[in-house]
Amino acid sequence: MAQPQSLEYWTVWYPQAAATGLLLGRGLIAPAENLLLHSAPPVLTVEVSNQAGKRLAFGQDLQRTLESPICLLQRQGD
């Protein structure tokens, strides 16, 4: 029988909206180094955590680098 695959939550926020920011999306996916995001705002905060809630990676106030409808988020280290 195959081992169950561990999954990760990717949570993406727009930190400059409202008083506490705006949640743009949260997804449970297989571990990945890259994630494509459509219609990203100029600044993002991204958190990657495991199913137990342990933070695996975090990026705060990430600036958009291109005027494009698709944003490539790349996970590098922590």
C-alpha cells in the first residue's frame, strides 16, 4: 500500500488592504517549490505550513516585479 503523501497549506494575503490585510487564498497542495497565482496585488505575504500548522516558509511584503496577470511564487529556504 502506498504511503499517504504529506500536504502543505499555502496561504496568500494582501497586507495593505483594510486594517489587518485581506486573505486572497488558501490551498492544500502537495509539497511544491513553485506556485502560480493569478491577479496578484502589488504586495503579498505568503505562508507555507504543514497540516499540523507548523510554519515551513514565510515571505512578508513581497513586491511584484512584473506587470503580468500571472505571478510565480518561488519557495527558497525558509
